[in-house]
Amino acid sequence: MAKHYDIIIIGGGPGGYTAALKAASLGLKTAIVEKEKLGGTCVNKGCIPTKSLLHAASKFKELQNCDEFGVSTDFISFDFKKMQHYKKNSVKSYRKGITDLIEAENITVITGTAVIRRNKTVEVSGPEGKDFYSADHLIIATGAKCAIPNIPGVDLPGVLTSERLLASDTWNYDRLLVIGGGVIGVEFATIFSALCSNVTILEQKDHLLGPMDLEVSQALEEELKQRGITVHCLVNIKEIKEEEEHGLACVFEMNGQEQTIRTSQILIAAGRIPCIDELLGEDVSLEVENGRLKVNSEFQTSEPGIYAIGDVASDILLAHVAAAQGTYVVEKIAGIEHTIRLSVVPNGMFVKLPVVPSCIYTEPEIASVGITRELANANNMNVRCGRYSMSSNGKSIITSRQNGFIHLVFEEYSGTLVGAQIVCPRATDMISEMATAIANGLTAKQLRLAMRAHPTYSEGITEAIENYFETKGEAKQ
């Protein structure tokens, strides 16, 4: 007879383990099914290892340019194998923290590959064979995997996904071609450019970072070019082929002309697709839309009692989105008041505002939340903006990092904050204030009341708010 739980969660990534911890804290008998390691892609093959390498690479780059601070050294080098060791230790430490929490809450961890059967039964094939489990509620949190575009030669040696590149201990990236100018592509370009690689980005769309604000995208592209990274947009990849002398060559079309780039390695960063292969048994059918499990506003699939969260169902592929959705679903199942807000419709408005911060760990960092001016205009929303260039910010001057800006978007009549885009060091930390403001419907007047310490990058928020009032013709108070 199948062992029964209140909730079974399939997938131990940020969405899965967050949901499990929340469920256990509410007294629900909970199990997680995970075929690999707890933490999912984010902890083991994505966010944590990538940001660890970014941190290590930025240290090397800082040392190369420290003379202006009065610091000098005779010789600077890096050991890629040691960087990878540092990255692995970061991953192990983070994963151990998750494991300790799971154990402390007496959550059952079932190792193996899950297949959903009828009546909310889960068949798990693990190291010790096959077993069956049942639950009152199932939460699918199986995440996503690297998308491999249909390009001739994409399976050649030296053509890597981000996961394979992160696992490499050897250095052979003197020349790196990145196919894809989204978040993954620009972050890896930043890492390897800092490590003195000759990096080129090829992007199919007309600008980097896809849905990101165009001004932000243009600022990043300019910064990347200043760092020696070549960026080509509006390209059509024709093929990848081996070349005996140079290793690999990528043939692409741009501006109606065919061109070839020779490189030693190619990174495929063309996005991610949901992991739903072999998830459903023959006796279960869940509705799929655009390759994702279709869910309603409560994250329930077409089958009552079965929910889907995170990358497997969402169009926003972020770890903190999956975690927030996991918390939301468990609170719904438990019948308690929600402790997290996924979107908000401010008073007097008819546009739903996302309160999901989006962060990109380039240099400078990029972060955004809410909507842009362009999206507001598309929704017939009248807005007024406040803008501040970080070139005169005290902390920026101290650290010699004066590139960047803060752009705040306010609803015209009420002054309610509806969007923010930040490009500067620590932007990924600063965006939380803006997300909190949007979630709580704060206005420019309310944000103006807050005191921000000096000297900090966050003083730029104060200046952007003052710029908003100046554009309204109101004197600075």
C-alpha cells in the first residue's frame, strides 16, 4: 500500500524546498521527491555557482585595476581550477543549509525519478527500485533545463551549455562565443571577459536582455563594449562547424551579409524549457500550454489537487518567483491568510503590477521591478518619471564606479510608484526597497520621507524621487 502524505512535492529546487518547509511548519505531513541533489538547478548548476564565479572573476579584475587606489602588485594571475573549487564549496555550504532545515522539520526526502499516476499517486524509481506514494495534494516543481536551438553543429565538442561550462575544471576559454544575449549569456560574458577571454555575444533580437527596459539594455551593451566584449544583435545563426586550426567557427547572417566568427568554445545561452518529459503516467493528463503546465491564478493545474509552480509553469524563470509561488500554494492548501503578494493593483488603477524583482549580476549590476514607462504607455497609463545619474553619487565617486542610473516610474495623478530600473553597483540589493514600495502602494511623497544613509548608492533613490518632484514643478523640500 502506498505511503500517504498531506503534500508531496516533486522537485527539490527553490520552489520545492520552500514549499516543503512552509508545509512542515504548518503541521502538514510532507515529502519531497528529488532525482538529484536538493537545491535544484539554482543551487547546484545555476544561480549560486554562477554568482560564485562572478565574484571570483570580479576580484581578479579589481586587482588588475587597483593602481588608481594606490594599491600595486608585481604579478596578478588566476587559477581557474581553484576558482571552481571555491565555487563548489559555496554550493556545498548553501546546499547543507537547505538539508539541515529539511531534516530539522522532519520532511521526508525521497530520492528518485517521479511519475504522476491517477488519484494523486506518485511512482518513484530510485536506487533501491520502484515504490509508490500518495497524497492529498501534489505540487510539481520540476524546474527547467537548457534549451538547445536547432542549429547545425550544435552537438560538436566545444559547444557547451551553462551547466557543462560551470562543471569544467580546465581553462580553455581564450576565445568564447556566446549565443544568446539574455541574463545567462551576459553574466557568463562578464565572467570570462573579466578573466581576459576574447568574448563575443550573438543575439537574435534587436537588443540584449529581451523584455528588459530598452534604456537599461543600451546602457549594459555600452558597458560590455567598453570592457572589450563584442555584441552583435539581429543575427541569424546558420551553422557551427569544426575548424582544424581555430577549433570552432560560427556562421551567421547580419545586415543581409554572411559572416564567420572563429572561437575556441561556444556557450549556448538560448533560454530554458520546462522539465515535463516523462513526468506524467499514461493514466494522467495535465493540460500543457506553450510547453508549460497550464495553471490558473491559484497555480492549480487542470487536475484538482495538483499544482505547478516555478519554471515548469511560469513565464518568469526566477528562483525567488518559484519560492514565492510555493509559499502561496501551501498557504492556499492550508487555508490561511497569504503572507506574500505576487502582484498588486493600486487604488484607482486598472493595471496589475508585478512585484517580482529581476536581477542581473553584471558589472554594474542591473535590477528592475514593476513596469517600465513603455509598458505603462502601452497600457494607457499616464506616468511621470524621476531619474538620477550615478556619476555624481558620493559612493560611486569613492569606488570609481560612476556608470549607471536610477529610473523611477510613478503614476501621474496619485504619485504611486509603479516601476523602478536601477543600473549601478549593489542594484540587486537596492531593488528590494522598490519592490516593497510597489507591493504596499507607496507614493513619491511617502518614499520621500525615508532617510537614506550617506555615502551610499541608495542615496540615488532619494535624488531620483526629487527629480520626479522637479519635473512636476514642485520645489525641493
